[in-house]
Amino acid sequence: MAFHRIVVKLGTSTLTVGTPHLSMPRMVDIARQLAALRAKGTGIILVTSGAMAAGRERLGFPSLPKGTPGKQMLAAIGQPRLMALYEQVFSMYGLIPAQILLTRADLADRRRYLNSRNTLTALLDHGAIPVINENDTVATEEIRIGENDNLSALVANLLDADLLLLLTDQVGLYTADPRSDPDAILVNEVSEPEIPEALWKAAGGTESGLGTGGMLTKLQAADLARRSGTTVIIASGEMPDVLLRAAAGETVGTRFLPVATSVESRKRYILAGGRASGAVRIDPGAVQALGRGSSLLPVGVKSAEGAFERGDSIRVLDPSGREIARGIANYGANELARLIGKKSEEIETILGFNFGDEVIHRNDLVIL
Ligand code: GLU
């Protein structure tokens, strides 16, 4: 099994090896494995915790009142420190880290979602390793995700990753809490379309030390990511060569099989998009082309109707006005108005920029 694009989520406990300090040997070991994967052409995205731990360390372990400002202060101090350590260990292996700080708001808004995707894709195309954390420093409760398990699942979805590897201080997911129940058994694989209720229950009580995520948020992340076509593995950061072994398809920890392809899941998103107020009317040639599975190009568009932005779900109408498809617009209504009937090669000249040849890419198109 070869994975092309892997999101690796590192929890605080993995980076500190259970101590109050970020562990350089651990980070070097991770960089070594990432370099081996990169050398095979695998795209790597890191989602990393540890900013607060680094901040706490840098401040000399102050005693702080509980609450958000204290944590945000620690993240503000620790995030650059964390990145400096990544820079240091990555450069030993010729890897290039790139910092990306996200919040829920960046991924919930379709335009910011697409923009994040473009930036991350450009980084991957240039062989860099995006190192992502939540933008903790000033984010308010409402726009925070709050832990990096769910953030990593959203990132896996954003980038169509085929593997999400959640590294933690546990061997994997157990049928019960292994610390209190001697009969707890490690779950090797979850292949059911819905994660069994018993596993949700078993995950409920497991919280681990410094980080904010426990087994429950890992299970939520697995649930989310597998629905967008990603295999998910929860495994221990202590296992030697865990990244290499998981990426090679070896059974490590708990594996969740995907329950949809990423294209299927995007199409569901399009149809679930609800109210699509904008529309494009297309010519008979384009109707035929869509029927053959092609993308919609500007040359086949007769008119753009209603107000819509790039990234909105829009209706595709045949010459008689009947809705024949729905899809995600690559260009907003105002831009599209200038592209009607034009060849895709002309887009750049007309608009001064280019989001691709297609008005709607076939992967973003559902024929009704
Ligand atoms: N963003 C937090 C940090 O870097 C960690 C969140 C988490 O533990 O999931 O410290």
C-alpha cells in the first residue's frame, strides 16, 4: 500500500516523551523518518501540538491562573520556539518546514478554505513540509477547534490526504480503558461504515497528560477523515520507525478504513451545500460534454445568473433552463461574466489571474 499524501499529527505527549520538555532526540527521530518518506516522493503535512508546552518551558514553568489568556500567552511564546526546533531538526535532513496557523473559521469559509488549500498545495509542490498548528494566540472560543486531532482531520480533508496518522502515547484504541480494565483488547482495524457505539464509549474516558486531546477527539477525527476517503491510523509515537511502518501499510496501532472516496465526499458536500442561488446556463455542446464526464469550460457557458463567489455551489442549467448538474464554481459571477464563450487559454489575459481552465472541475460536479 503506497500512500501519496500523509498527514502526521504529533501530540504534545509524543513530542515531550511524557516529560515537561520538548524532546530533541524525539524530534530528530521524526525528522529522519519524514525525510525517508519525502525521498520516496510522499507529500507530508505535519499537524503539531507542543506550542503551549514550549511556552511553559521557555517561561520557566510559571504557575498561571487557569483560563484562556494564560494558554494563549504560552502559545504565543512557544509557537516560534516550536518552529525554531523544527527548523533545526528538519535542516539536518534537508527538509523545509513552513508554518501554517489555522482556526476553524479559516476552514469553514469556502473562500478561505480554497485559499488555504492553494497555499498548502503550493508548499507541497515545492517539496516543503507544512507544519500546522491551531492559531491559538488570539482565537476566541467560538472559532477555535481547541485540539489538534480534529484539526488534522480537517486538514486531511482539505488536502485529499490518503493517510492520517495520529501519534499518541497509547498503542492504539482499546475496547475499554486499558489502565483500569485488564480485559481491554487493542482494536486492530475498524472497517464498519459507522464506528461501533462500544468504541465511542470506550474512548470516552481516556485523557492524556499535557495535551488537550484524548482518545475521544481521536475517534472524532478518525470518523471525520475516513468519511472523506482517508485511511486513519492511531498509533504510539514510542514505536520505533512508526511513521515508516504505517506508511508502508504495516499493521500498527488501530487502523480505520475509509468509507468513501474523496471525490464522493466532495460531491456529497456539493449536494449538501443547500441553497444554490447562482447558476450558469450552458450550450448544447457543453451539455453533451458534461454527460461524457468532462469539466465545464468557459467556452460552453452562455450566461451567469445570480450572485455567486468562487467556491460557492451553483446550479448548471441547460439551454431550456432545466437544472442538469450542480458544482463548485472556480470563478465568481463577475469574473465569469467576462469569460463567457472564451477559450480557457484566454483566462489569464482577460482576468489577470487564473484559478484553472475550468468553470467547474469535473471532480466538483454532480450530474443530476
Ligand atoms: N495547539 C496546542 C499547542 O500547540 C495543542 C492542542 C492539542 O493539544 O491538541 O500547544
